[in-house]
Amino acid sequence: RVGLSWRQIGHINAVTFLPELLLFCIARVLLYKYGRRWTLIPSFVLFFAAFLSLPYCQDSASLTAVSLVIGIANACSHGLVHKVAIDIAPTENRQKFMTLYRLYLSNFAYIVAPIVVALLCQISTVHAAAILCAVMVSLSLLWSVCVMSDPKKTGKRYE
């Protein structure tokens, strides 16, 4: 336990958004100019390192540092999930698919993921939850690199 007050956690959370605000435009340029892997790989590597570091945070400074890395990783992946969703959307009714995806699947994940992590922390430890998150990120990275093609290079959407 780091032993922070709600106010300190709020300040750390606010600081985490700083890299996202500063870097999301750069990430978008990299995504469209060079392809998905230029944003995906650095983002997932940073997420992996941050989740593995999270259990070892002993004070507010180390937690802030890890939070900043997570903010940078999140900024690097800005727009990536929606680009992949567009790739897998059926050619006919693409607008309906994206509307349903954005309203239900994407928002559902934003709501459910913190709940799952909180439940893991309740039944286990923060260390175990952080390791599980790191494993999920590494599996996602492996799938993305091995299975997902980059339409920028292949000219084909992911099917």
C-alpha cells in the first residue's frame, strides 16, 4: 500500500492526462503516416512495463512515474482501437457497425475493465492484478504483431 489520500490520487490522475494531451496528435500522425505498428508496439511495451512496475510503487513519486508511463502509452495508442474496428467492420452497414461498436462494445470495455481489476484486487492482490494486466497486454501485442495485418502495407483490411 502506498497510503495516499483521495486528493493525492486525484492529483496523480490529473498529471497522468498531461502526456495524453501533449502526445495524442503526434500519435495520430504516426498512426496515419506509418501504420498501426508504429503506435501499437511502443504503446503495448510501455503498458507492459508500467503494469509490471505498478506493484513495486512505494510512494507517491513512484506511483506518479508509473502513471505517467501509462499516460504516454495511452497517448501512443490513441485512435488505434477505432482504426482496427473500422478494419473489421463489414463493408455494408459500416456506419451502423461503428455506431454499435462505439456505443456498446467500446463503452462497455471502459466500464467493465476497472471493475474487473478492482475485483481482482479484492480477491487477490494488486501485484496479481498488475501481473494479469501485463500478461493480457503481452498476449494482445503478440496477437497484433502475428495476426493483424497493416492495411497501410498490404492494401487489404483485416478480415
